[in-house]
Amino acid sequence: MNYRIIPVTAFSQNCSLLWDEQTRLAAIVDPGGDAQRIISEVESAGVTITQILLTHGHLDHVGAAAELAQHYGVPVIGPEKEDQFWLEGLPAQSRMFGLEDCQPLTPDRWLSEGESVSVGNVKLAVLHCPGHTPGHIVFFDAASRLLISGDVIFKGGVGRSDFPKGNHGDLIASIKNKLLPLGDDVTFIPGHGPLSTLGNERLHNPFLQDELPVW
Ligand SMILES: [Zn+2]
């Protein structure tokens, strides 16, 4: 699978354009805003958009989803249904962040643990990773060892868990029980900041180290 990262919004959110080289069919993951910029990148990549995928319901990941879905005539797919309250609350989120007004969004399809989505001949596995938000999902392409991790894990960090229905324990359990077992060689594209590998984070991410003894 090929990809191109398009940083969008004032939060430098990593919108990802994913495509299958054989068919050149593509998905846009987490279009947080800046729809025109994303459209230009799609044009220059010369790919055909078949769907918009969402990892979770935060405004900086979904702000341009409705506009792009309409532009390309494609469905919005994901996140898991427990993030419905975030998507219904998009107007309040846009006021909170002082951004352009964003209407509530209802995806065409919710996703659950164990499901998969196809981008051309590429199959992305869906893993439910609650903690940052209760309905947060990630997308994994086993063949190219690539993970789209949203706001679950970052290079040297993990997602915030101080939002409504966030839970730090759940977040760490999601990472340790679902992501790390995918393999040290897996590269992940986080929602913000630089790429890393799960192996690097397993060894060096301060949030994933066993507690040190307190003397
Ligand atoms: Zn988020």
C-alpha cells in the first residue's frame, strides 16, 4: 500500500491518503480540515477516492469529512459507534476550538473490532482501541506492515485521556494488548507528529515502560 501524509488544520493533524498501487483506488483517512489542500494532493497523486475513513470523532480528524464525501460522492466509514456523541457534538467542538462551524456527522457505516475495509486489493484490519475516545479504531495493513494509529500512540507519547469517556488505563491496555502484538517491524502513522515503529515505542516510549520501583 502506498501513502501520502497531508498535514491539516491548526493542530497539524496527519491526514493520510492511502492507495493500492495496482488499482490506484484510494481512501482518505482523518480529513480534519483544509479540504482544498487534500483535493489538490489527491489530484497530484492521480488516484481515485472510494471512501473516507475515520479513526475517531474529534473535530481535528473529521472536520472536512462531510465536504470531501460530497465532493467525491463516497461514503464515510468509521469510527466505532461509541464515538457517536463526539460526532453529534461537532458544532460544540468547533466553538470550543474557535474553528469554522462544523455540522453533526453520521457515518454511512460504523466499524467494529475484527471487521475490515478494502481499498482496492488492500485489506485493512480494524482494531478497536478505546482510551483516547471510547470508539477509537485503528487501521492495519498486515501486508505492508503499516498502521494508521490516530490519537492512540505517538512517537514518544500516547493520546490524551482527559476528555469525556476517556480512560488512561484503557488506552495503555489498547496499546499493549492490541498494537504491540502486531510486531516490532510495524510502522505507524500517528494523528500528529512524526512516524515511528511499534518496536521503537515498545522499547523507548515512556508511557509503555513497566513501573520502576520507588525507593
Ligand atoms: Zn483526538
